[in-house]
Amino acid sequence: RLEAFLKKEVDLELSTLPDFEERVIDFSEAEQLMNSINTIPAPCAPVINPQAPNAATGTSLRICWGLFSDDTVECYQLCYKPVSNDRHSNEQAEHTLKVKETYCTITNLLPNTQYEFWVSALNASGISPPSERAVYVTAPSPPTIKSKKIRSCENAALVCWESRDINPVDSYTVEL
């Protein structure tokens, strides 16, 4: 039966009703609707603030940034990594966080260590270029007083301590 069907000549001419042949489709309503839809552009790059005084502890940093445009932003992508003087610094672990606000406190950091931060803004249209990179530094860890070396007399005292920090510390404050 298949062979007999394939040998038949088939007429592929379709008959249409006259009202379909001359019909013109009006897309003006669809075009008007498409033009009325506002598209949101991808946001501009945020600006990361320099480190503020008292924004660091030995294990945390508070990072702040701003968006100086009227862009619509759904969230921010904050990236950071430790700064290294080593030539293989690209091998340092890079961390990324999604943040809703224009600030974030990063915890579980190493004391007296420099970290490089940059941030991007995201919305439904895409991601912004990253901000300029900013370097923040955690506070040094407290020194350890060498109690066996403490000496005192009526008008003076000798107090010795040692730092557990790898990086040099600028200064110490001794309180009495």
C-alpha cells in the first residue's frame, strides 16, 4: 500500500477563502504596546568608599559604597581578597557576596592584614562594571604582655610586650 501511495501524484494546491487572501494585518496596537514598555538599563559602576576610622577590628571590616546615579539596583556583588606582595597573588582566594544594602561587614578575617575590595551593581538587565578597587586593613591583634619582665619602682614602671602580628604595627598605646 505504501508503494502504491508513493506512486500517486498529489495535488498540493490549497484552496483558500477570498476573505483571507486580501486581509491586511494591523500591527499598530502591538507596536504601541511594545513601545510603551520601559526597559531598564544595566546600572553604572558603584563607587567604593575609602576605609573609615574605627571601621575595623582584628577580624572584621565594615565596607561602604555608593551609587551616584538613578539606576535601579536589585542587589550588589561585593568581592574581596587578601593583598599579597607575593608574585603569585593571583592564586589568593577571591570571595564574593551578594548584598542588598550599600554596606557590609566582613568577618572571619586575619588581624593586621590588607584586603582588596570591589563591588558591582545588579538588576534585571545585567551587571555593572566593577568599582575601582579599595584596600582596607584589619586592626592588629592585641600584644601579649611579658609579665616576667615587668619591673617597677616608686616613680616608674617597665612593661614589655610582644606582637603576634606578622605585619609591622605603626604604634602602641599604653594605658595606665
